[in-house]
Amino acid sequence: MNNRKRRILLLLLMLFATTSLLTASTFAWFTANKTVTVSPIQVNVEAQGGIQISANGTTWKSVVNANELLAVQASSYTSAVNQIPLTMEPVSTALDLDANAHLQMFYGTISSNAGGNYILSTTEETDVNGQNGKYVAFDLFFRADSQVQLYLSTNSQIITEDNTDTGIKNATRIAFINKGNTAVGSSIETIQGLNTGNTSPVYLWEPNHDSHTAPAISHASDTYGITVADNDGEVVPYSGVKSVINASDNVLVGDANATEYSTLFTDITPDYTTISGFTTYEQIFTLPKGISKIRIYMWVEGQDVDCENAASGGSITYNLQITTNSQ
């Protein structure tokens, strides 16, 4: 009898330990390594058709790199908030802007509720200057002698440098925010201070929309009930996070697009989509004559079906080349 009681007690203790793990374990959208190694950011813009770029609105050239974007805050553009971290973590956005024309970004974590189901919680992020943060954000100034149509050249690719492609590049996004325009010859205070606030136009680019790894295909089906196939050419719908989500809201990970959560999520439709290794220049927005201030965001979208455990730990290189040439 005593042995039986001890066995029952042991089983109860094991059950309690297992339940504690289910209700207390917390992790990001990735269930293993929560960070993604980011290779040096490359921002390449062809200065053709009268277009030039600048990290501070006064020194004009054809190429600006990450080191220049990080350096200007301490010298020639002291109000800059250029965030270029060494590592990234998944975030999500509904493309809403704050008064500074900064994207409202939300960092998500996943935990288990009392029933053992995975639920999503989010906290709002704030852009900071330097190498901290979970995503890339920086200001870039464009100078055009006349109104010009811009294109993403085929050198604009988000790629991986790993020997084994984890598929994390397929969950990336880039957004362009036009913060305003002024005439050439305006004061540096006017140029750097351009800010049309939360009414600024936002343009979203989803690269590699046609590529999905086998784990991502399974993740799409098992978590979101979405059927996708590798290289099928279809853009997979998703809902961006638009508000802080508390654990008490009990939002299941797969229910992000449910109508009862319309205050927490927004269906996202990218303005531009490109397939992996696209071969035709992608037309994007136009620039008016003068100097325009464009804020650029680069991130791993946590609500993307490709943002799953097997993809964590991979490296990303963002190659962005903007041109006025159509091909």
C-alpha cells in the first residue's frame, strides 16, 4: 500500500511539473533561438536621372552605408534616430505611425494558457539611435532635380549568407515613409526637420513572397490553417499587430485574423511584392523635385508564416538599390 501511495504521489508531482512548464514557458514567435544574425546593411542607390542620397541632408553621394548612418547622430545630424542593431528579433506592425512618423512596432512573445494552447502577447517598441533594438530604422535624404519615378533594381535582394538557408529571409519586410519635401537650398534645420507626422505616406515591400521552406509550409497549415507551396507565386495574407496584446486577452496564435480581434490586428496588403531572384525592376513611389526625407524600416515580420522555429538563427543581408531607371 505504501508503495502504491508513493507511486501515485510521484505521478502527481510529475503531472504538476509538466503543467508548470506548459503554463510558465515563454518564448518569442521563434521557439528556439530568438535572434537572427544580421550581416552589414547595404544601402545602394544609383545616382542616375538626377537622384542623390545623403545620411544628413547636406553631404550628397551615390552610396550610404550603415556606419555613416550610425555616425551622423554624433556630428552632422544630431536629431537622427538611426537604429541598426547587430541582431534582430521578430516584430510586427499594422503600418500605423506616431507623431514622429515612426512605425508603431510590436514585439511578440508566445506562452501557453491554462489549456496548453499557445497565446500571443505583445509590447510596443520604440526606435532608438544606435545598435540596440530588434529591427532596422533610419532616415535617408533624397535629392532630385525634377520629379522622378523610382524603381527597386534587381540588385535589391534580401538574401542569406548561411551555408544552409533557414528561410528567415522569406519573413522580411521593408517599409518606406515619406516624411516630407523641401526645395534645394533650404536650411539644414528645415531639411533635417522634415516631418509630416502620422499622415506621412507609407509604402510596404514584401520580398521573396513566393519562397517557403518545408517547415514554413507545415507551420502555415498547422498554426494558421493556410495552404502554401514553395514557389507557387502567391502572396500569403497576414495580419499585422496594431496594439498591445496582454496574456489576459487569451489571443491564440492562429486567431490573429479573427474578426473579434479587429482592434488588435489589421490585414496587411503590401504595396510591392517581388519573388526570390526577381529579374524585372519593381516600380515604387515617385519623388518630387527637391529634397525628400524618407524613413526606411527593415524587419522580420513575426506574423509571417515563414517566421517559425526552424528559421531562427539564420543570417540576413539587406541589399537595397533604388534607381530612376526602369530596367
